[in-house]
Amino acid sequence: MRLQSIETFSTENVSITRVKTDTGHEGWGQISTYNSDISALVMHRQVAQWALGQDVNDRADLEALSDRVTEKEFKFPGSYVRRALGGLDTALWDLHGKLAGKSVCELLGGISRPFPVYASSMKRSEITIKDEVERLVRLRDEFGYTAFKFRIASEVGHNVDEWPGRTEEIVPAMRSAMGDDITLMVDANLGYTPEKAIEVGRWLNDHGIAHFEEPCPYWDFEQGAQVTAALKDLPIQVAGGEQDCNLSNWRRIAAIPAFDILQPDILYVGGLTRALRVANMAKAAGLPCTPHSANWGLVTIFSLHMLGAIENAGPYVEFSIEEEDYYPWQYDIYDQLPVAKDGKVQIPEGPGWGITVRPEWLEKATYQISEF
């Protein structure tokens, strides 16, 4: 069975992919969000030429195809080729699930079931602390979430907060409102130097924060390693890695370790095949893996399937709580958005990813095809 064609259906923020084989089988996937129309061009210019006509019979073929694309495009080791590759790879996993009559989770040896999620807030400047606390409490009561992540610091903030005193106010306010039974996590989005992050991390630990994400600039992950080492005797865990798409970097991240929790984004890193490699690196280092999945595009669906199957899955899948006011483009792409109930989201039961892309969304998107 060989890859016959790759199609993309693109908007600025989303690009859906479809693959077809010479046997007439097909599968659906997604290129990473944000500037997805650019990544779709990369798909047809730099990925398709190395993928079309290649064998896609089994997982070994998917591994070989992933390596072939990245090796042939060795002059372009960065994000766009990996984001495009993610669209191809996820479509091929869907194809194999459909051929086997199983969900991707089941293909990997897992069981499609309700999986715990943490409610993930993306907001800082857009909301007051009072409103953020009230919003998360309301969602706790409505959907039964037992874990939340909210924002501290300022994105790539060089130790300057979003506004003076915001972090010092929101953390105790959230803990007071939620009580001691709710797991609280924070995301600093690269906001601190190592020295400041260590200071903040100890303070966060005193307030019962379980998970301290991206404390320092990700491109210098040795900074994260400094923070992780300094906080290693405390209950708080340092998490990171979502931005990195280079597997050689991931090997170093796991080996140091740069973080207590590894967080590949399935679409940033180049697809499920490469994300599973990262999960195996984490497993070998004795670390949990909890992918980044911060919107209701297909990345959340992919992450549910993956964490439902791997042995070193973290306890939660990241689940966005942002709606039309923040991510208007995430709607009406596929048949049913995942919904939390009792703090869990059902892993789609298949076959493949267990979703159907909506024809009316495809009709509005820009279409491109590459054929063998």
C-alpha cells in the first residue's frame, strides 16, 4: 500500500489533511494550528515530494516516512516542516485505525474510555483576577473538573509580571476559592530567569501548586534544568517542552532532565509517531508525558488517544476552556467538540480518530492537492 495523494483544506489558523492510498483507502489529520495556510504550502512544497509513492503499510513504515521527510529536508530543521509533517502523520494514523476497525488508542494498546482532563485557561490581560477566579469556580461546579491550570508571570516577560502584583494576588486567591482538594497548576509561558523562577517556584510550592510550566525561555532548556534541579526536593513539579520539535533536543531534555514532566505537542513536534518517540524517551528517564493540547482543534483528540495508551501518561489531558471570544476558529471543524463530564472527556471510540470532518467547513477552506 503506497501513498497516492495528500490534500489540504486550509484557513489561516487550521489546515485539515486527507491522505489517500493506491488501494483507495483514506485518512484525516490536521496540520498544526496558527499560520496553518503557510504550513500547508510547506506540506506541498517540502513534505509531499518525499512522502508520495512511499509504503505506508504499518507503523514501521510511518517511522521510516517521518525520518525520510526530516532527513531530506535537513536544511530546514525548524517548526514549519514539522507542523506540516504532523498533518501527514496524523492522517496516516487515522487511515490505519480505519483499516483495523479500531481507534488509534486501541491500535496503541489502550482502551477508549473517559480520561481525566485539567481545565486550561489561556487568559491574562483579558480578564481580572476576580473574574478569572469566579470563572474557574463556575466551571468546576458545572463540569466537575478536579484540576485547573491558570497563567502567571507575563509571556517571555523577563521577570516583569503582566501587571504589578498579579501573580502574588491570583495564586492565593485561586487556592482560597478552590480549597485544598483541587489540583492547581500554573503556566509562566517563559516568563522568568532561572534565579527568579526558583524563587517563584518555592513560593508556589508553599501555596500548594502542583505543576509549574515553562518557567524559562524554552530555547535554552538548560535554564529549565536549573529550576528543576533546585526544586527537586519539593512536591511541585516543573513541566515543559511543548515548543520543541527537534528530537535530538528532546533526548537531551529527557536525559538532563530539563523538566519533571515532558510536554510535547503532537502537531508541533511532527505528528503522533514523533510524539510517541518523545514519550518513550520520557519513559526511559522515568518521567511522565503530558502533551500540550491547548485548543479544541484535533490536537486535543490526538492527545486523548495517545494518553489513553502510553504507560507513562500523566494523570490529565490538557483541555481548553476558551470559547468564541478567544478561539473562534476552533468551531465547526469536526462532528462534535469534546465535552467534559465529571472532570473527564471521552476518548473517541473510533475507528481511527473517531471523528468526522464537516463537509461545510471543508467547502470554505482553500484546497490544494499533491499526487504521485
